[in-house]
Amino acid sequence: MKPGNGLLAKRSDLMSKVSLFIPCAVDAVLVSVGESTVRLLARLGFDLQYHEEQTCCGQPVITAGHLDLARDAACRFISIFEEDEVVVSPSGSCVSTIRHDYPRLFEDEPEWQRRAVELGQRVYELSEFLVDVAHIEDVNAHFSGKLAYHKSCHLLRALGIDHQPQTLLKNVHGAELVPMQDDHVCCGFGGQFSIKYPYISEAIVGDKVKNFLASEADLLVLSDPGCLLNIRGYLHRNHPGRQVKHLAEVLAESV
Amino acid sequence: MDLRPENFQSVAEIEVAKVAQRDFVVMVAGVFNYLCDTAMTAYGDGSAQDEARAAGAQIRTNSLNNLAELLQEFETNANRNGIQVLWAADAEEACQLVKGLVEKHQVKTISKGKSMISEEIGLNHFLEKEAGVKIYEGDLGEFIVQLRGTLPFHIVGPAINMTVQEIAGVLQQHIDMPYTEVATEIVSYVRTYLRDKFERADMGITGVNQAIASTGSLMLVENEGNIRWVTSAPRVHVALMSIEKVCANFADAFHLLGLLTRNCTGQAITSYVSVLNGPRRAEEVDGPEAMYVVIIDNGRSIAYQDPLLKDALRCIRCGRCGIQCPIYLRIGANPYGWIYPGPIGNVIAPVIMDLDRTRDLYEACTLCGGCQSVCPSGMSHLDIMTHYRQMKVKGDDRFGGTRICIKERSGFKILARGMQNPGLYKAGVKIARRFLNQRSQDGYITQMPGPMSGWFRCRDFPEMPEKTFRQRWQDELQEEARQTADRAVAHPEAAAQNEEG
């Protein structure tokens, strides 16, 4: 698809407004991912909105089994975002929490469940939004070299997002997307798992990085803050100089 | 090494350090995943395969929804075929029932086909001790594991982690095999050894892959021919099955068979599929004089009462989830401390053993979903494991789950309060930043004592920027974004040209 006039003209007024859901890990640690998301979407002409009262979606609390504690946070999240037409987040994992976990928190409260389901249908992961909703496949990004793509678990298996990020990467000017062994296998993060079972986590992320190095790509790309922290931290310790970046960071670099 | 689920952490730490085994198992899993994926293409493209799996899931749903009726129908028709059906509430009762049959038929030697349920109830150990019989496993992998006295590594490939040298060593030590690393010579030696025992067996014991309700038949699936032998040569055949193994009719059973073999060994069908319709009849030359089916509950009907845990009974034991699991492939079977390792164990062990003992099983999971993405029976592994975590948090009387301690809960309470209150959230970020960044060197934190130390075993953590995204947004990003977007919308061509350089 041609960038510029064509793609901007295709978007309806409705869709040009985008509300940002910036996960806590991005807000506090991976700020450049949030910044890149903003720069990318603004460059594409989207009218961005950011609710400053947002905090965390509650995923760590839900996966640890404290559903009762997550319920109030979910109500709050829904109240903040439910007026928005489109919510976009640079995290497949957090989007999956809203779309799949929230409705299950309200098994006994049909009204809240309805609100959760309706919001879940309008919360998109970044690449999913660009390709499926805005129909943008080339964002005029540039990178000189080979890229490998890690298919984050929640993105791939919870949300079924696979071709979207790869399409965007294939269209990065100057870049070549190369295959990587076991690209669909978990990186060993798993939130609390990485701290509670560090030796298992180490074995899994070690294999992931081994496959990345064997792919001979210059850069590993993924679209989930959790995997990014895990793999980046492992690379920094064991293979200094080797790079992993979030999809938004790659796409924000324009020609 | 004391292999119990309670010792998961310590055993896993030992096992994960066996790098050669780890790499070998990951490689073998890659081969089997490829074979299974290829075999599944018989159904057509990706969506046709999804449909095939969905049909399998629907068959399992129907079986579970009508479980009591189907089991009764099976019993009636099995009786009509001359098969006696016995019911066991738990492992102890099942073992006693089989012991009763051993005594009744004056059995000295037992030959066995590979059966997970017999392992689950600890039948071999019980019979050798309590009934004084000799038992020989007929499945080659299971036989090797039996000799070595370890847990099966995988439910379908019990010795798949062992090198040919290790296998040759075990056989040399236990059954006097002249040492050889030639696979055909090994198989040939074991075959001769086992056939001698099998010829003398008075009783054959097997599991059941599917019990077909409409005809009272048993379906058994294998590649080595040992089950065919065990079910036809000895005087008595005893088949053990857990309550969920029943299937309405042959049409359903054959669809599940196709999914089972394709996801198990990547075969369109196994070398042998036996359908047994009762003991030897007057005009027949083969087959046992007497045939029994022992239907075992062992905690399953309690899980069956719970709408979500009922799902744990869907499993058809193909073992595909195991070769998808990044954790199981790195630590092997031993840490799970029981006969069902990997995702199957994570789902089944807690309802049979209890939530406290098996805590590490449902917590040592990244929730990657690899298991459920390939499951041919529609199991929602992640929902079940999250449910166990929730039951553990709240405490659960049915499955022996003690509520988690206040200390552990309080961390999540603080987190939840921070999610509710932006002021608290911001304060929390500030404290975390000060705490982390004071240890930072060149932009990364490389170690830290206390509960977070696990992270730093193999990786660093980036220091937290002085400004959060939210502050950056307020200070400059919001204004920048507005101007950039305005330019892009007002002058799309210029913007595009500009971007195209």
C-alpha cells in the first residue's frame, strides 16, 4: 500500500482519534516504547489522546490468582476507557488481559461483563490496529539490515496476531525480515515466573537468544514489553552490543 | 533424588543444569512437532485442521456431558459381550480388585501393555509386593524405565530422553544383554527376552484408549504389538480405564483415533489398533478365557462437579502438549514428581494429589499457551491453571488447598491499591526508581538482593528513566504529537514525500 495521501484519505473521522493505553512497564521503564508509539501514530495523522489517570491493567494480579483484587481495578480501567472509539496499546499481553481476562472477572455481574466485552472489542494491539483497522501496511519506516521477529505468546496465541507485525516489518525500507528457529516459542518471561523459577527462565531465554544469534539478524523485534525486558536484559548481560527492540521503536524510525 | 511434586524446585534446578539432555530433548521435540504438524495436514489447511480439532473437542464435550449414561451403556453392552465390569473409587480399591482377580485366577506372571492409569494407581509395585507376582512391561520404552526404576520421561515416549549408550548400559546391567549400540540388535535382544516371559504370562494387563459405549468394545492403540499379545495370549485380560475414557460410538472413536495418533507420534495410524469385543468365544482359537474392565475414578468425579475443572478430564493422552511446553522440555519429567509430566500433569495432578502438594506445577508456567494451541481435545490448560492459582489464593476444601499466607497476599494488595489510585501509583514508581537506580551502572542494574534476586541470575534490568511516559506526555509529547498529526493531515502529500525522503 502506498503511504501518504492514500492511507490518510482512507481513514474515517471516527478512526483518526486514538486513545493510548500505555502499560505500566512502558510508563515507568520502557518509556521509549511509549514515545515511539506516539511518534509513529502522530506521523500517520492520528489524533492522540492519553488518559492521565490510567495505571496498570492488573495482569500480574490476575495471573497470580487474586481475581478479587483485580476486579476493582478492572472496573476503574473500563470506566476510564469505555467512551473511546479506539484504544491502542504497544502490548499484546495487556490487550489480551482486557479482551480475554476482564470479562471473566465479572461472571456474576452481567452489566460489568457486558461493558468489559464491549471495551475489549475496541482495544487493539499496535500492529493489529495499523493493519486490520487502519489498513496501513507500510508506515514509511527505515532500517538498514536484517530483522528477526519473535512471536510473543499472548500476541500470537491469545490474540491470534501473526501476519500483521510481520507485514509491517517486511515493508520497512532497507530491511530484510529473516526467519528464526522456534520464533513462536515462549521467551521464558512469564512475569513472576522469571523471578520465581529463574533457572528455568534462564534456559528458555538462553535458547531464544541462541536462535536469534543463529538467524544472523542485526536486530530482534517483538511487540510485548515483558519479552522486551527479558530478552534485552539477557542480551545486555551475555551478549553486549546485540540489540532487541519493540516494534514501535523500529516503525517510528522514518526514512 | 526424592521425586515428589513438593520437591519441584530443587529437582528442577538439578535437571535444568543437564544441558546435553536439554538440547537433545528440545531437538527431538522439534522433530516430533514437525511430524505431527505434517500428519495434521491430512485434514487440509490450517482452518481445516482447526475444524478437525474442534470436532475432537466436541466429541469430548459430548462424552463428558453424558458421562454417567455412557458409562452405564458401556457396562451393559460389555456385559453382553462377556466382559465383566468392576468399579473402583480410588487407587487402593482398584489395586485390591486386581489383586482379587490375580488370586481368583491363580496368576503367577503378568505381562503388561503400556498403561498410564496403572502407573497412576501404582499397580506394579502393589501387585509385586502384595500378590507376589512377576510383572513384565511389554512396551520397550516402559520396560527400560521399569528396569531403571525411574519415572517415564514422556507419557508416550517413556525413555525418549535416554541416549542409546544409556539404554544399552541399563539392559546390560539388568538383563545381561551383551553391550551393543546397534538399535536393531538391542530391540532383537529385548524381544527374545520378553517373548519368553510373555509366553508364560497367565494374565495380561492393559489400559484402554477408548471404551465404546454403543457396542461395549475396547479400543487399544500401539506400535509394538505387545498389547496385541498381552490381550490375546494370557488366560485372563484385565483392562484398566479412568472414568473419562468412554466414547459414544465408533464414528466418534475413529475421529479421536485420527487425532490421537497424528498428535502423538505424527502417524496417520499406528501399526496396531485393537478393538476387543470380549473373551474367547467357543468357536475361536485365540483370546483370553476371562476379560475384565476396571473403571477407576480416583478423584475425578470431584473435579467433574466443577464446571471449569471438568475440562481437565478432556485429555486423550496424546502427549502433544508436552513437546510444546518450553518448561517441560528444559526440566524433563522428574521435577513433576509423578507419572504425568508437563502440561498434562499441571492440569491433572492438582485434582488427584491436592493443590498444596502440586503448587509448583500450576505456578511454574509462563502461560504461553503452546499446549492448548495444539490440543486435539479442546482443553483450556491456561484457564484451568489460572483457576488452580485462584483456588489456592482463596483456599479450597475439596482439593486440599490451604489459603496463601498473608505475607504473600499483601504484596498483591499493595499492587491492587496502586492500580486504583494514580497518586499511590506515581509514588510507587518513584520509590521503585530510587531503589533500583541507586544500584545502576551505565544504565543497567546487574544485581539485587531479596525477592527480586531471581531476575538477576541471568539478566540485567534497565534503569528507570527520570521521567515516566506520563510526565513526558504532559511536558512535551502531547504538544509534539498534535503538531505532527496536524501537519500529516493538512499536508498528506508533503508529509508522505517528506517521509519518503
